[in-house]
Amino acid sequence: MRWQDHIERNPKVMLGKPVVKGTRITVELILERLGGGWNPDDLLKSYPHIRMEDIRAALLYASKSLSTDEVVFLEDSA
């Protein structure tokens, strides 16, 4: 699978954040939901205009991004 077939960055859409092509659903939102305990079926039910391939592409995009960027450790504000 090529994440490029599913994920795009456009400065005119969601301030240039990576989104599922043709939507305003950000990779960030997908990762937040999955990290918060949602499963892929929950995402598909809540956002019926995305597909399982889009979710997989978002995960692959995030993985590739982290492998090439500098890792910044955020402090826990709690």
C-alpha cells in the first residue's frame, strides 16, 4: 500500500495538516481516536466517507513521518 494514494497535504485544507484525500479528516484525528481506544470499526461508523485503507494509510504515514523527523518529548502537563 502507498500512503500517498490516500493521504494529502494542502495548505488550503485544515491548514496543511495531512488529511485523507477528499476529506477534512486529519491523520491526527485518526491517531487520536485509535489511541483513545476506538477501533477501526468505530472510525468507519463515525466517519462513513473514509475506508479501512485510509486508516491503514494514516498509520503508515505517521510511521514514516516519525522515522524521518526529530523526536520531541513533550512534558506531561498534569
